[in-house]
Amino acid sequence: MATIKFYLSRYIKNDAERGEIQLRFSGNRNFVKRAATGISIAAGNWDAEKGMPKVKKQNKYGDKCEEIRDRLLLLTSFLLRCWEETKESELKPDSLTQWMNDIEWGSTSEPIYINGQEINVTRWTIDSKKRLQQVKEVRKNERAKMENRYFLDVFSNYIEEQYKVGVIGDCRHKSYYTAHGLWERMERYQHKRYKLNEVTTSLIYDFKHFILHEYELWENRMVENDKGEKELQYLPKLKYDSLYDGYEYVRKRGVNKRSLNYVIVEIKYLIAFWHWLLKVKKLNLEDIFQNFNLDQSVYGTPYFFTNKDREKLFKADLRKRPELAVQRDIFVFQSLVGCRVGDLKRLKRSNIINGEMLQYVAGKTKNKSGKIVTIPLHPTAITILKRYEGRDDDRLLPFISDQKYNEAIKEIFKLLPKLDRVVTILDPVTRLEKQVKLSEVASSHMGRRNFCGNLYEAGFRDSDIASMSGHAEGSKAISRYRKVSDETKKKMIKSL
């Protein structure tokens, strides 16, 4: 079995004198070689009997003995591995020299804390220059292959990888595939499949244009229904019908004129993907978004329920539509806890602590902060939970799909004309104001606005509200929920 011993020159005269550590490699009777390590140490810090630096307590000359010891142990492992991997017939008189010349040292500095003091420690690594070059070439070839793959294939792999490791949740997973579908339909429209290395800033502008103008590929036309009758339907123009093969949900829903806010969200998904290619995968691609002009999202003044209207909604008689009464309860509950609909739907009974507190980790920020959101339950929220205690499943409330939940909220307002008030909103397409009824625009997100908006109106600070809404610390998004009520404005005017 091969052995390695380290030593200092016997010609060193005093402990303060520094010397380069030497090694003696014994493989077999015919292979006993010596070499210099390139590592120096003061003679007074060297334990000649053990062939290693002395322990830290005996260090008198300022050497980093522990680091030197680590390097010598790494060197030992490296050379023994070289010996084991070299056939006897391949051994040469200068094999040890070749192994030593093949060494690539690496180091990183990282802080550790000892007795409350921060100390930087160097961590050493050792590897073969040949192996590193081979790895480099393999990775270079892999990157080149990836750069030559189709954009959509790599994009779908990225989506699934991010979903698998928990970077994106269920809702974001679906949203990413919306962007994926838009890109695929653009490619079909252009009769071109793009590879990663063919994507340019100009193509992103084409993508933006396609999202904004896809509705122009649709028309109202007379078709024969299942009963053999002619009826007017909103469908893709015949020449563009093949664009929607495999997109039956789009055919069913239709494509209407889209807003810039919608475009910005879809392009932000591509930006995240592209930065992943550049920073994580280290692909040699152009930073196509560096000079891309991404518009600003505009949300307008938020509209939300007052606390009085919320209580009126909770007490409204919906006995003739019991299925809507259930969704009404869920909407009111959401208005009292403020969580996102994705978090709301995954809540279980175990998220209720002592019957009076809701605790959960917000899905959108779980990989950034992982903080537990804690919300004391309002008496009405406790009443709602008690209504649904006897169910078999472990879900907190009887949730339905996002789309059906939103449809139910709109239907509830239609049934309650006294609450279905007119609100002024920012038209997302024209970015001009327009007046609509709540039954036209209400959705699950309004429950979140009800929570944050009413807390703002009560005078609480952003950070206090964010502690219960699940926003990240310092989030600018929470300011979207801020609105000064008409009553407050009247008081302000009276004070003049």
C-alpha cells in the first residue's frame, strides 16, 4: 500500500526559519520518489514526529496551521488516488512530478463565528487540471447543445424544474404555461420554431405585439351547432384555426383585447427564464432584455367593501341558492384573513391554532423569507369555520376551482342589487376610467383588497398589514391596496 510522509529540511537552523514542506511517496520497492509541496511553514510550528503542523495552541510563528494541515491531507488523498488509477505498466520515473504538476488548488473564504467574533476561514480544494479541463469541455459542449435547442422545449423544462423544487406554486405553474402557450401560438402564426440562440430583443417585441393583437385573429361567424342549427359564435378565423390545435380551453373562452398589464406579466415570466439561462446555466446568449423597454404596470385606485357592506353580505338571505351561500362564506372569510386565493385553497383545519388563530406560510414568499403568517380570527371568521366543522375532508372550507369561485362571487352580487354598487375602475386596455358594477369585476382578489384596504382606512401601517397579508417585507405591491375613502376626504375638506 502506498504511503506519503511529509518533512522539513534538516538544514533549517532555528524555529523561526521557514521552510518548504517536502514529501516522500512510497508506492512500492521500485517507486520511491520525493517532491516539494510548494507549502511553507516555520520550523517551530512543525511536528517532525507526526509529519504535520503542530496543534493551534503550540503555534508561535503566525502560520495558519489548520489550513496547512487541511492542504496536506487533501494532497495525500489526491496523490494516493493518482497511484490507484495508474497501471503499473504506465508508471514512469517522473510520474510523481506529472501528478504534482497536474494539481489545481482552489480556495474560498467564508466567515465563521467563535465566541461572537467573526473570523474568515479559508477552505481549500484540490483537483486535477486535466479533469477540470475535461469537465469544462463537457459543460461547454452541453451549453452549446442547449443553446441550439428549441426555446419552448427548454422553457417547459425550466417550468417543471422550478415547480418541482418549489420555487413556483400551482397557480404560478399554470401562469407560466399561459406564457408558453402564447409563445407557441406566435411561432405557429409566424410559421417558425425558434431555438434559444435565435431569440433576440426584436423577437420579444414581436411576442408583445402578438399578445396585444391575437384577438384580431378571431371573428364572429355563423356555424352549425350540435343540433344542426345555425348560430353566431366567436371563433378563430378559418385561416388561423390550426393555431389553436391543442388549445381547446382557449377556443372555448375566446381571445379578447388584452391590456398592457397582462403583457407585462407574461414577459416577466420570460425575463425570469432568460436570467436563469444566463446566470444558472451560464449559456453564452445575448441578454435580450437589457435594452427591452418593459412598460410599467398600472392598477388604478383599488375598490373594496367597507366593513359594514361585508357584514351585510354575510347576513344576506341566500337560502334559495345554497351553493352560492357557501361561496359567499368563503369570500367573507377571505376578506377577514386577506390571504391569496392559492394559499386560501390549500388551508387545512390544522392551520387553525387553538380555534382563534390562523397560521400558514405564504406560497409566494416561502422561498424568500419562509415566515409564518399569523392572523387572529375575527368573530365572523370563527362563525364561518364552525358552520363547516362536520365535513369529512381535512380542508378548512369547501373550496371549488378558482374560475368557479370567481363566477360565484359575481353571481352573488347580481342577486344582491343593494350591494352591487357602481365603482370607477381603470380600464386595463384603454387605461382610462370607466364605471362598472361590482358584479362585472368582483373576483377572489377583491377579498384580499377588502382586508388590506379596510386596515389602511383604519390607519395601520404598511408593515403591520404586511405581517398578516403575506406580503414580503418591504414589498411595494402592498401600496396598491391603499385608498383614501370619500368620508376621509370630506373630513379633510371640512378642516380647510
